Amino acid sequence: MQSLRDLIDSFNLYAVCEACQRQTKLNVQKLIKHLGAETQVHRMRSKLRCRVCGTRTEDLRIVYVGQKDQEAIFQYRR
């Protein structure tokens, strides 16, 4: 199981709303401050709600972007 701590160095975390097709890159550092570094990513799924349409969504995408000094440019597209 992946924790938020596991994502810090090389991953981006996106919440995706299937209802309105909105996707948002989540700030992992802020999530760690709010929820704790050991929070399991899969446990966050039930807490997600789209800020645009209000739909509950459980769609989280973890995207590898590389090490901080060698980050790949990535934009999630549908």
C-alpha cells in the first residue's frame, strides 16, 4: 500500500471527476500536513468530492514524473 510519504519525491497525484471530466493535481505536501505522511492513498478515495459539480469521486491517479532534479513534464489529458 502506498502512503503519501511514498509520493513526495517522484510522483504527482491527480483527482479525476468522471461526471464533469475535471482533473486536478493535488498538493501532496498539503495533504501530508492535513492528513499525515503515513496516510494510505487508497483511504483518501472515499473523501474526494469534485469542487465544480459536487459529485463524489474515487478516481485517483498516481503519475510517475521522475526525481525532483530531473522531473519530466507531464500533463494528464483525457
